[in-house]
Amino acid sequence: MSQFQQNVELIQSEVVAAGIVRLTLNAPDIAAAAVPGQFVMVQTAPGLDPLLRRPFSIHQVSSEGLLQILFKVVGRGTERLAQCRAGEQLSLLGPLGNGFVLGESCNACLVGGGMGIAPMLFLASRFLQQSHSGVTPRVILGARNGEELVPLMGDFLDLGIEVLAATDDGSFGHHGLVTDVLKTLNLTSQSTVYSCGPKPMMGAIHHLCQKENIPCQVSVETVMACGMGACLGCAVPLKAGGYAHACSDGPVFEAGELLWSL
Amino acid sequence: MEPVNVKMNEVDLRVSIGSLELQNPVMTASGTFGYAREFESYVHLQRLGAVVVKGISLEPRAGNPPPRIFETACGMLNAIGLENVGVDRFISEKMPYLCALGVPVIVNILGDSVEEYRQLAERLAGAPGVAAIEVNISCPNVKKGGVAFGTDPQMAAAVTRAVKQGCQVPVIVKLSPNVTDVTLVARAVEEAGADAVSLINTLIGMAIDLKSRRPRLANIIGGLSGPAIKPVALRMVFQVAQAVSIPIIGIGGIATAEDAMEFMLAGACAVQVGTASFVNPKASEDVLDGIATYVREQKLESVRDLIGALRIG
């Protein structure tokens, strides 16, 4: 397992929608070692405040060594990152954690909600690279509204993948939840669902999959200080009792391993 | 990982903590460095003065529910709840790797009762490769209504005596800063036979989310660490250095070599790098390189020249 602590150059910063930013970084070592579902810890400021790095799922990597992260501005750390400009150096740790397990099943369904869309692009493109049968994974993306969702769909469409959409306000795609769309796909126990997004969304997907006996992997998001199994701050309650750690045991888990109703 | 590029053989960085000889004064702080293996991609572990591992209890502990951490100004609050694998799994699963590192391994221990500390010391005394024991006395004494051992000089002394009786290796008592006069506890553990003291543990703090009107930590209160606590730690090391004659290990917000050497001037023989390792995994090694560079540039005979060399008046 290769992990790196590196200062990397910010190549491009784009505001893809109001408050949603995508950074493209030149990080060849981390990009080459990364698998979908893994994350990087990014230092948002050179000083002592904000002190801790912030975790971000890897959104996309290129064979030229570029790595993208996608985030919503939610606090001081992401605010500072959103202000970074091309040419600046950022300190990255990664790739961290355990990614998605890409099964043999051609019948993969990827469900991303909100910023949980970020790792799904990397996962979709890796599926296409590994697919021998020519079957593309199905993708369902959800967001609050079309304004947030549409700009994020382009990269999926560029891969030649059909994207099903759901928005909370009905301004684009299905008016409602991603689970409504998921139900219409008639998935079976031969399928696998890969999901990342808000906890209620993943919980609903888990319950649906459990009922239909469909394997389901989820990528969880928690606060964390170190990202490498040292601080033990990123505890995730387990169904069997006790806790796992999002950074070192996850962030991807079999949905059935986790405790969903607290 | 970059190759080592600082010339170490030109400078004398050796320090001793009682009978424990260290190649340099830089250790990792318990609870911030896992069981060392987590950092092998980032740190040349064999270069460290010593590795202090995550606190160990007699039985495994699951820890507290989340949220367990919250970032504060120049620091962080944590209420991990002393999650650890328990002493048996520690010895069978973690010690073999640690022993092979070739640096002293200091095992941090914690318990609910004096008897539990004694048993832990006995279990570890029989395990090969334990260079010293660091005793976390900031835990609640269940038999005394949950008052922390470290806040009462008599209880702190009782724990120290029990651990000393249980093992032959040097015993370092890690002092709590959540007391009115830290020197009272320091003197009590010195008299009880402690070979050294390390300080400070975290400062108890709290954070509240105005929007939800809820505490930020599930445990409500937690321990504050990071650069924010350095001035408090430095003051307490200085005070304890005036009060005891056993070696002192300085801890609290150390992120750079300058921070570390300030603790040595205040009276510390060695230091521990804690929360800084979360942000910069190789912080401990950076601190070591910075100290080596300073000692060489200042043409000091030894890093020991810094210990207690604070100029006053």
C-alpha cells in the first residue's frame, strides 16, 4: 500500500455551481496509486488555523497524473480551499482508506447524492476500463436542484454513460429521491449497488437493497483528524456492536455491516 | 518517503530518562501515533528517540460514540474514550512489529482502579521489548466516584506505587493539567517512586453548536490539544522543573523544533510530539531534524546543554 505526503501544484480551480468547487491537482504519485472510493487529506492553510487537514474523496484521476476533488463550501477549511488559485502548492496525504470492491457483476448501479457524487465518477470510469463485456454501469445522481446537478453530469455523459437524475425540488429529472429511481431498475441479487451521499440517503438505499437481497457498498463521510488510523476520531457504529474507523477500515463498507438506526 | 538528508553523526543528541538511554529527545505522544505502523510510510521510525503507543487497558475498550473530535482555534477537542485493543492483543499483535523497530517502546497504560494498573504493569513486565511504562493518571477512579487519579496527589501516588511494584522498567507518570497546582501531584509521584514525569495531558474543554444548541462532542466534554495549549504546557513544565529532581518529558502543542527546544529550556529532558502528527505525519522527524540542525549551528556540545538553560533575570 503506497501512501504519500506531498506538496502538489493546483492546476485549475473551477466553480461548477454556486458554492461547489472542483480542484485539479498535479499529483502523479497519488493519482497512480489511487483506487475509486479512496480519499486524500488536504491541508487548507499553511498556518495553525484551521489546524486539521480535510478529507476529500478522489473525484477523478487521469493517466497524466492529474487528480480532482469536488466539494461544497461548508466551513472555514473549504472556504480557504475555494480561494486557492492555479499555481499554488497544496499539501496532500494519500491515497488513504479502502476503496470500492469492483465485483465481477456487470450489473453495477452507482448512486451518488450531493457531494457523494464525487467518488462515483472515478468509480464509473474504472468500471469502464475494467469491463470486458462492454456493459456500462448504471448511474443515478441526486441533488437538491438541477442547478447543482447538471454541471456534475457532464463528465459522466462524456464517458458514454446514461445518467438518471433526481432532485429534491423537481427542477431536473425525477422529483424526489434517488431510491425512487433505484426501485424502477428492477435490480436483483446478481447486481451490486455502490453508493455515496448523505446518511439518510445511504440508509434508505441499504434498506431497499437488504429487502431485495442486493449487495450494497457504501462510502461513509465523517469528521477525522488524521485520515490514517491514528486519532480514532472517525468512529462508525457497527451493527455487531462497537465501532469501525472510516479512515482505516473504510470509508467503503458493506452496508449491512453498519448500524443505520441510531 | 524522502531519504534522510540531515547529518546526524556530527551532533550529540543523546538524553537519558532515568536508566533509559535515548538516541535523541524526540518521542511520539500516546494516542497520536497509533501503534507506530500507521506512520511507516511517512516517518523513518528507527530514527525516533522513542515511540509511545496508544494507551492500553486490561480489557479492550470500544470507545465513545461519535462525534469524538471537534476542531477548535489552533487545536482540537477529543473524546475518543480510550479505545484500545486491550493488553493481551497489544502484546500478541502489536508488540512484535514495535520490537523490530529497534527504538525504545514506551507503553502507555490506563485503568479504572489501582489494582488494574498493577495488573497491567505485571502483564507488560513479562512482555519482551517494553522499555518503559507511561502511566496515564487522567482517567476516572471508578471506586472513588469517578474522580481522576491525576487530580489527587494521594491517588496519583497510590497508582505510581502499584505500577512500580508490578514491573522493573522505568515508570513515567503522565500528569494531568486539570489541577490547581501541578507541582503537588508531581512531588507526590516522585516520592512514590516515579522515575520520570511527562506533561501535560489534554486540558478539559467543551464546544457547543449554537444552531442545534447541542454539544459538539457526544461525550459533551473532551480533551483540548494542539498548538493552542502550548503556553499552558510550557508553564507547567517550568513549574514542575522547580519542584522535582526526576527527569521531565515535555508535551503540549509541540509542532516544530523551536517548540521542542523551548520545553527543554523550561526543564524538559525530552519531548513528545502529539496532535502535530495528525496534520503532518512526519512532524516528529521534522522536530528531530530541526533540533540537530540547531545544535550543530549553535555549536553546542550536546543537546543536553539546552535542558533547564532558561535565563531569568
